[in-house]
Amino acid sequence: MRFAFAGIDFLGDVFETLLARGWEPVKLFTRPCDNIYDFNDVTVSRARALRLPIQTSRLLPADLAGLKAMGCQALVVAGYPWLITGWERHLPYAVNFHPSPLPMGRGPYPLFQAILDAYPEWGIAAHVLAPSFDTGAIVAQRRFGLSAAETHDTLLAKCQMAAKSIASELADDLPRLWHEAKPQGPGSYWPRITQAQRTVDWTKGVQDALRTIRAFGSIEAFAQIDSRYVYVWEATGWEEPHRYRPGSLIHRHRKHMVIAAGNGFVQVTGWSPYAPGPSRKA
């Protein structure tokens, strides 16, 4: 099947899986990335090796007409921020991969919240592109369990692995799956995470602090330690009665810091005073 891909490396394995299953690419739509939190270099390099046209500006109606002229049969979207509408006049199929067990968790990036709220199960879905984000009929879906120690990075890996499985299924039998797609019905929309949600609250206790740090993983949580603000990606802790003020630095050994939480201590082992980017590498 001739297809166009709209996305970045976040779910770039979908693109690779379709290629491996014999689908023929005609064009890549992607977006500028900061190369700190999101990337597209692997997907762009693959497209260049295949001599595909690459577009980094928003996909517009004229581009859909162009896909039709190229004989494109399917538009596959995965990690693309712009809403795509009006495809029905130009293409037989258009699906989006969304990293949540739809209809729950619609919105720009629900993975952080899934861990913050300690969900025991999560999933990823491929759905028909609809006039509003993440609301189209579900073409295929995978669900999987989450552990009590789940991190952003392990959850992302689970979503990526499940996305490859769905992509294989679509590659083999998209017409049947499309015909059997099930409407979502009512669901929930999760807005973009706030800085307050990304900040460790030492007053709430050890488990809450560790959950916040796990929820952001390599994306990193914010934390105030005494009067200093840092970025944190790794920590452990234990519960123990004490009289220290939450957020106080109690002990330090080399780069490891022990911080007082509401009901114990958190040892921060992965942190930096600098934001990710060139300033940290200097």
C-alpha cells in the first residue's frame, strides 16, 4: 500500500514497521524538533535515504490533494501536532496513533499523567482521523499493565513496542480493520502537563516525590532543594520519622543529595542545576 507518514521519532518505529511489511512510502511530513525533548533525525534520515519528499511545515488541504495525485492510499500519523482534516476527499484511509487507551486520555501527551495518577493499566490506539483530536473510531488497540515502579521511559517503551505490533496488524489487514472500526463514545481529555505538576512537592511524602520523579524520567522533574532549583531524573527514598523541614538538604555525598520529605527522606542521585541543552554540556 502506498502511504505517507506524518510524525517524528517518538513513534518512528511505526514508519519502519510499515516499510518492513512492504508498504511503499511517498512522502514524509514532520515538524521542527528541539533535539532536547523531541527528535526527528532518525525518521528524516530514513526518508532521505529513500529519496522521499520531506515537508516540515503544517500539512494543508493542498498537500492532501498532492498525495492523491501521487497515488497515496493511506496517511499514517504518529506524533504530529497539527490537526488534519478534509482527508476524506483525497485518501481512502487516514489513521492516527495515540498513546492512551482511548477514549480515556485524549490530548497532547498523556503518559506523564498516567504515572502521576498511578494507573494500573495503559495502552495505545490507532484510530480514524476525525475533525477533533483523538476522537475517531478505533481501528486497533493494545493494552498492557503498569507496575508500581513504572517510569516515563519504561511506559514510553511499552507504547512504542505496542505501536509496532499495531502497525504490523494494519499492514496486513487495514481494509478489514477499517471496516470493523469501533466508535469511541464519551471520553476524557487530558491537557498538557503544567509546571506545578512537574515539580516535586516534598511535603506530600516520599512515595509522592518518587512518583513525580518517575513520571518524568529522562524528561526530568523540577525540584526546589533549600533555595536552589534543580532538574531531577533519578532518586530513591525511605520513610522515617523526622523533624526536618520538607525540601531541606540533610546530607550530601559527592553528587548524591538526601532531601527531607514529609514522612522520610529522598536520595537524589540524578540531577543537574542546568536545564537540558547546550548549557548543561558546556
